[in-house]
Amino acid sequence: DIQMTQSPSTLSASIGDRVTITCRASQSVSGWLAWYQQKPGKAPKLLIYKASALESGVPSRFSGSGSGTEFTLTISSLQPDDFATYYCQQYNSWFSFGQGTRLEIK
Amino acid sequence: EVQLVESGGGLVQPGGSLRLSCAASGFTFSSYWMHWVRQDPGKGLLWVSRINTDGSDITYADSVKGRFTISRDNAKNTLYLQMNSLRAEDTAVYYCARNTAAAGNWCFDLWGRGTLVTVSS
């Protein structure tokens, strides 16, 4: 099984900040990686797929990069609506998720 | 409105059974692969099962293989998960999720709000 590890587990930031979340895979997943946003009591929302493709309707301040075993999700300028938990998911070999990164207001 | 709505969760004793349903609307349900994904506070998100458009291709996570059965009724636009021999570790919120139409990508572009399954005596 491919293990996905996100860092940091919690991130404190302010409105307007640029933030980056990292996701590492225990073995190469090529570019088969997605990012989701989840707010309390809600279902996850797809943000990015195939490592860097922006899902329709997702603001352009979200971007993804990486390949192989290391990936990043970047939010260029934090907005109030962005405070949530973010998960990565690999789909190169079945499906597995990272443990999540909670983005909180500083 | 494009949506998925799960139902059927609840409290069940260890060893018991439960059947979850997921009603789809606002899109052509029969054209999409569908999945079940669960989330518990301790272990995060865990993929459970997937089914192809006509129900002929099904896969399960090892943790539920032999105990859970996924199925679909395209005439009713509904996805199901029959859960038998339930264990405490199956306690979670269960989401149905639609596989993206982006070719070659196995990620989930539409999720329901989830239904809580609690396995406890």
C-alpha cells in the first residue's frame, strides 16, 4: 500500500498569506495525485487533480505541483473561505489519502 | 441540482448488518463510476469500494472484502453498500462519491454529505 504523508499537520496563517502544504508518497505515484478541501461537517471538495489540473470552478489562487513522490498545494493569497482541512489523495495504485493539514487563522 | 444524498446509517451492534443508499440527481448517473469512501476521526479518509457504470466491475478495500457489497440500480439512480459482519472499526461517516469524468483520473468530483454508521454494543 502507498502511504501518503502531509506536512505540516496544522498551519496557522493570516488573510493574504501565501501558504504551501506538502504531500509525500511512500513510493512514486507519477502525477496521479488530487487535493481536496474539507470544512467541518461537510464533504470533501475536489480542488486539483493530476497533480496540477485545477478543477472547474476552483479559484485560481489554488495551484498544485510535483510528481513522483513529492507534491505541493499552494494558496497564493489566503481568503477567509480557505480556512479548512486539506487532504491529498494518490490514485496511481488504488486509492489512499494523506492524514490532512488543518489550516487555521493566526 | 447536481447532488448525492446518502441514507441508511445508524447504530448497529457488532456482527450486525446495515444497507446504505446514495440517491443521485442532476446528472446522468449511469455514465459514472461510483465509490464509497469513509471517514473516521482517528484514521481520516479511507476508500472502501468502487463500481463501474453497469455494475460488472467491482473492487473493494482489503479491510471490507468479503463483508461489504457495493451495487447500483441505474433505473433508480441509486448506489448501495450492503455492510455485513460489522465491526467497531467500521464506525465512520460513509460518503458516496462520483468519479471524475476526466479520462484516466481516479478522483472524486462530487460527494454526498455522508451518513454516520456507529458499530457499538
